[in-house]
Amino acid sequence: MLPEGWTRKRLAACAKFVSGGTPNKDTEAFWGGDFPWITAKDMKQFRLAASGLTLTEVGKAQARAVPAGSILVLTRGMTLLKDLPVCVTATEAAFNQDVKALLPVDDVDADYLACQLIANKHEILGLVDTAGHGTGRLDTDLLKDFEVAIAPKAEQERVAKLLAVWDAAITTTERLLANSREQGLVLAQRLMSGRTRQKGTLPWKKRKLSELMRESRVLGSGGHEARKLTVKLYAKGVIEKSSRGAGSESTQYYRRSAGQFIYSKLDFLNGAFGLVPAELDGYESTLDLPAFDLLPDVDARWLLYFVSREEFYRSQLGLANGGRKARRVNPKDLLQIAIPVPGIMEQQAIADALDLAWKIARDDEAQLRSLRIEKSALMQQLLTGKRRVCLPAATEAVAC
């Protein structure tokens, strides 16, 4: 039940719908100016001021432009199969035919209405069907008929102002996360290439991976009873395999131990490397996920950081055997790769530095996740009237 003074309205009654278009891509005079032309690729933040592609004044005349404060909603594209991009233009802009613009009527605040769309995105995504080639399509008439809760204009503005505080915090944290990730990548490149080194450390030696680790083949269970593990792509970790009970009884599995280096033969070129965590000690995999015991003069963290760099595993394409869609890197070939290896103390120092750098990135990521959850929960309450917004003497909008 809505609070007194609130109503439910069709989107068609809240805003005018405007379609976009694409000026001729073959006409160079239309492209490369200063005027934003927005596509789905640009719709990654709430307040949108810039775009990847831009129009000249001549090109602008061939497009449909909308003013600042217009709401853009993606209505066609693969993205609609999993998300509903919504943004508000910070400046006058044009947009392509996969996007609809909503120009709010006088008694509707643009930010408030955009937040209503975001808060109701799961219901709106239920209206999406598929066009040719599996592309998502949100029918405009169905979107126009979708109803949202509309508060009095003054309360809409207070709600939007309060949610903008979370948006600002999220934007700041996104920038911090991008910076911390970039700094981690730069630090890894400098440390792993030897461009940044500690004074007094030993010279690096070229060594084959066979000199650093030995393959482990401790027999385990059959496929019907093995507790299985798997390796995520891009060094995202080793996890329990969800299909624990599946597998042929005749398939041989091998026991894996905590601290072992493990990789996927099939996904080597996608960075499927990891270290078996303590909680998965004793779990098993087939020989498609070979595991290795490291020798005493190798720091496991350093080795994982080294091989997890895209420049390393992408450069090993020549090792992959099989067809284009099933290229495997076998242990005997992997172990023949020679890499520059620092002494064990320098390995540990490098790993410690990178552990700290990536901990900062993980902390930023956790903070961003927390802010998004908080905002989502607050939106659900504010945009349904379950929680109201008041203006204390300080004139800052707060939930009450």
C-alpha cells in the first residue's frame, strides 16, 4: 500500500518516449566531433556525460538529440538477457536505435524515475523477449505500460538527493578500485620483469619449470564418489566443483593436497591456474587438472603470480595441442618452459609486495560491493514509501 499522496502511474504517463538512430557510418563528416552519441557500451554509470563515439555538428543534425536530464534505457541487445542499463544524461546527447530516451513530464524528477526503473529492473527484464540471433528485445509498448510508484515532486527530489550520496560514494570507490588494480598490474610487471629489485639480491637464473615442481599423481577415487575441485579462469582461485556426485565410476581421480599448484589443460590459455586451498585438501581431480608439488626453493605465491600474468600464458600458444576449441597444454610441455627465477628470499619479498597490493584492491572491491548492497536496499524502501525522507535543520536529506 502506498503512502498518502503517492500514486502508481504507467511510464507512458511519466515521460515522453523518444527513439534514437545512427547517422551514416560511411560519412566521415558526421563522426569525430564533440557531441556525445551513446550506445549500450557507454551505459555503465548512472550519470553519463561522455561516449566512445561522437558526432560533428553536421552529424548531430542527422541524429535525434535529447537534453540533459533525459533517461536512457537499453531496449535491444545481448545485455538485456542479464541486466537493464539505465542512465541519466548529464549533457545534451544523441543515441542509437537500441536505446530509448524518456523525457520526464513536469511533475516527475528524472533521477527519481531512473531509480524506479533500476529498482524494478528484475520485473522489467521479465518483459524481455529474444529477437534474431538471441538478441534481447524490450518491447516499447510493454515498457510504456509498466507501472511505477510516484511520490509528490518534492519528495521525489529528496529521495533522489539522498540516493545521490550513495552514487557519489560508489563512483569514488569505483575509481579507487580501478586505480588499485592498475597499480597492482604495474607493480607485478616491474617486479616480475626484474626492473624493480631489492639491493643485494642474487642474480636471477633461467630455470625450467621441471626444476621447480614435480607432478603429483596420488591415486584417489572413481568419478562416482570423488569430492571434486576445479580451477577458475584468470587465476580467480580453486573451488569445489558443483557437480560433486556426477562422473563415471570408471574415471580415475587423483588426490590433491593443500598448497599444490594446479591448472586446467584445456583452459591454460585463459589463465586457469591456482593453488589448492587448505579447505580443499584431499579433494580430487582428473589428469585434465594436473597438480604439482613445489620444491623447497620455490615460493608458491611467487610462482602463481608469475604464470598468472596474461603476457606469460598467452605467449605459450605454441604448446597447446588439439583443435581450435579444445587446445590442451600437457604437463610434459609445461615443465619444459624456462623462466627467470630469483632466489627464494626475493621470491618471498615479491610475493609479499603483491599480496599487499592485491589486498588493497580486494578491500576496495568489498567496499564497493557493500555500498551497492546498501544502496539497493535503501532504494527498495524509499521508492515504495516504506521509508520516508525528511529534511532536518541542516537541510541534508536523510531517511527517517
